[in-house]
Amino acid sequence: MSETAYLSALLREIAARLTRSGATEADFQAILDQVLDHFACTAGTIHTLGPVSQMLLLRARRNIPDGLFSRIQKIPIGKGLAGLAAERRQPVQICNLQTDDSGAARPGAKETGMEGCIAVPLLAGDQLVGVLGVAKPTAYEFNETEIALLMKIGGVIGKLLVIEE
């Protein structure tokens, strides 16, 4: 299967999961797992924007230490990678989380043991509906093609979440 065909199939599968019965936690987990596998990432999260709280609420995670769980269940807009991606409505990435001193990541983020990471907003047009974050255990900078695909995935998820509400 060509890369284009694979990506089309991935986007169709994401859409099918979100439209089949509404977005359940199991669907978000399956979507996260598919995205992580595609990008050869070992850790990640999906957060959706709470309509009342206007906080990012955790919907799925993989390989996030239990000690961080309480700190990532609700993330304020503007705080940490996910919060910055939400605030800017643009991808935010760090090549090596373990040595980064930019202040973009929260201090606890180093506890993940991850290095190369990126958070992308889930958008429905200009409307923010959440954030997808993926990470690798080695230093890594996501290229323009990978970022564009992550944004496309975020757009598919975003549009379907708005339809669901």
C-alpha cells in the first residue's frame, strides 16, 4: 500500500471511530494508538476542550507515568506544550525535552523520559476543540511533512468532535 493510500485509510479509520457511536474513551485510545504507531512514537495524549471549564481534559494516554496522571487530567490553556499549542492554535515541538530550557514544557514533563515531542491543536476551522501530543524516547524534530499530517489528523478529529456536540 502506498503512503498516500495508507494515510487516506488512517484518516478514514479515525473518522469512522468518531462517527460510529460518538467519541468514547476507547475510540480516543484507539486513535491515539494508531497515530503513535504511524509516527513511531511511544508516548502521547489526546485532550479535548471542556466546553464549560475551558480546560484541556485528558481523553487518552499511552506511556505517561502514573505520577503525572493527576497533573495532565486538566491542563489550562497556555500551560505546557499542550496548553501552548491550544493557545497558539499551532504546533509546538521540542527536539529534546530532557535538555530543553525554553520554558515551553512544564517541569514534570521530563518525568515522561521522552525527548522529541510535539503537540498539535485539534481544530474545526478556527475553533479549538483539543490537542494531540506525541513523543519519542530519542531527540527528534518532526519535519514539515509530519507536522502537516499531524495537523490534518487534528483537523479530522476536530471537525468530528464539533459534529458530535
